[in-house]
Amino acid sequence: MMIKIPYGVSDFKSLIEEGYFYQDRTHFIEELEKWNSKYPVFLRPRRFGKSLFISTLHHYYGLEYRDNFQNLFGQLYIGKNPTPLANQYLVLRFEFSRIDTANHESTYQGFLINVVSGARAFLGAYRDFFSAEDQRTILAQISPEAVVKTIFSIAKANKIPHKIYLLIDEYDHFANELLSFDLERFKSNVSHNGFVRKFYESLKTAAGDGIVDRIFITGVSPITLDSLTSGFNISSNITTNPIFHDMMGFTHEEVEAILYKSNIPQSVVPGMMSDLAEWYNGYRFATKSKHALFNPDMVLYFLQQYSIDGSYPEVMLDTNVVSDYRKIRNLFKIGGVENSRYELLEQLVQHGSIEFKLTQLFNLDYELTQDDFLSLLFYMGMLSFNERVGIGWRCDIPNYVIKKLYFEYFTALHLANTRFATATRPSPNRYPP
């Protein structure tokens, strides 16, 4: 029987209970608990399995899923090797996509709505610990920081016998949009004394008070977290740590196993693996990793389409991925210097690789350097580690999907520059000889 392909499914409970294929990543739960920081940040490109992993953590640690532990995790590594912290927390979960960044007010209100939504789900799951009056008080707050501060203060006052595990998904989704078209508003909202900084300061305080015991954050780029400076300086960025390299994404062996489980004829698999590797493989995020990863969303898209009639999809590139990665142009516009990066783009398109020193800490009080810009491309999956060169890295375009998007953007920019040049070039008859 062909396996049930979980394309687009990011809820762990639904995935397990409805019999979808699940690539077991639960041994990383054990690794995270052993790690020397309780507040890790893990960054990966869009559509790389971050939301599913957040959901997995929620179901593993959430007190409300305790009676369903065996059903959800019994066949997985962590179910056979549970840690003492399983189902011991009140899990407070936030997700910061789908925020309208058109202006300051819409951004602020969108952030607040997402915080309130997370608070409401939290209070619904743990109503035994919060009275109706507690819930009204929390949900009546009119700022993001006030919402979480009130949750923490009431949890402390009620002497709840469980600590809070805080999960934040897509922490920088809206901020990356701001960064691309309004750098000053990004600074005023995120850093300085902005509402995002105040929100994270509240989380830091709660962690220091012991009310929040653990925090796990996912996103795409470190630039937003770096901009918070002392507002949230307790995190540990494990993005390029080889221990956690395979926490999201598929290895070559895993993709091959999925193909066999999908009842694809054995004679077809080698050629298909070669094609899938060319299109979807090539992501390396750590210098000590000996292998690259496949983008899981792209692989699952291919298998879903292939399952329809046993043939390759007419379009190998998932349109949902295209819509995300086409935002590459926004990266080139940061700081309003798109044309000055044209030569950099030309070098990437012509040679497929480039050398730079990976930026570990971004400082937006200064103009982005070439290394900063290329580092952003790396974090967003547009470049992949190849080898060390001196104190820097040589990175490649990871696969044909990304190469195609680079060519598409490069061609559009080249044509725009050509039209501009043609429109502004003096006519040969404009001046007398």
C-alpha cells in the first residue's frame, strides 16, 4: 500500500492519528534537553518542517496530551525512550505569520492579535488553572507585553504546579517583510524601545523568575533576534550546530526509503533519486555536516503529484515554494541599494558559488555589508555551505529550484536596467556634432 503523503500537514496529532507518513525526528527532543541552553533558536528556510516540529514539541510536552502519549508517540523513538519532562508543562505557543505590515498600526495590531490568539488557546487548554476572572483579565490587556506579563503574574499567584514551555514559530516572518521595504520602521518596532522588544523583554524576565522554564524559537534569519540586543540576550543560536543539522529536512537515504515505501518500482528509484537530488537537494547548514539535505516540502509535493497517475508533475517546482522564494527580490532591496548588488547577483548566476564570512551578529545601526547580505541569502536557503576558505565560507546555489529563481530574478533585473538605460540614453540627434 502506498504511504499517505503529508504534504501541507503541520499538525502532529492529525498526522499521526490519520495515518500519514512521518519521518521520525523525535530523538532530537532528547538532544535538545541535553543541550546546555534552555532557550535555543533554530533557523531554517521557509517550508522546511519548522511548524511540524513545533507541533511535535507541543504534543510531547503539553500536559493536556498526557493521556494520549502512547497513541501519539508509542511507535516513535521518544515514545520508546521518554524523558522525565514528557507532558510536564503548560505550553504557551505563538506564531507570527499573517501580519499585515502595510503601516505601523496594522503591524502592531497584527502582532497583538497573534499574541492574544496564542493566549486564548493556552487558557482554553489549561482552564483548570485559570479562573474565568483570570481569563477575562488576561484577554482584556491591550498590548502584547501586557498579555504575557499578566499570564505570568497570574500563573505565579495561583501557584500552578507546572512551569511554562514557550514555543514561538515564524518569529521573524513579519519583521523580514518590514526589513525589505522600511528599515526605519523595522528599527522602531523591533529594536530601540519598540513593542517587539518589550514583548521579548517580558519573556526574558519570566525565564529569569523561573515561571518560563524553556523556550524554543524558529524562524528564518537571526537579524530580528540580533536587533533585540539586551531585550532577549538569553537565547542560544543552534542553527549551524552539526548536532542539530538533520533536525529538519530529509537525508538522501530517507528520501530513497520514502520512494520505496511509496511503491515506486525498484528499477525507477535510482533515476528518480538523481532527478530529485538535482531539483530539491543541496542544503548544508553546518561546516561539519558530511551530507546535504532535501527540502521536505518539495519532496512531498513531488510524491503527492506522482501518486495521482504515476508520472512526474508537469511543473517540478511547487508554486507555494515559488511564492516564498520569489521574495528574494526583497532581500536585494534592503537598504534601497538593489542596483549596487547587481554584480553580486551576476557572479552568483555565472559561477554558482561565492565566498564570504558568515555574519553571526547583525547590526542595523550600520549599512549592511556584502558579507551580511550573503549571510541572509544563506539563512534563507538561497546559498548552501560547501567548504571553509580561510576565515570564511564558500557557498553554492543549492539546487536547480534556487538556480531557476536566481535566473528569473536576474533576467527581470537585467531587462529593467536595459529599459532604464534605453529610456535615459541621449538621442544621437539631440546634440549638434
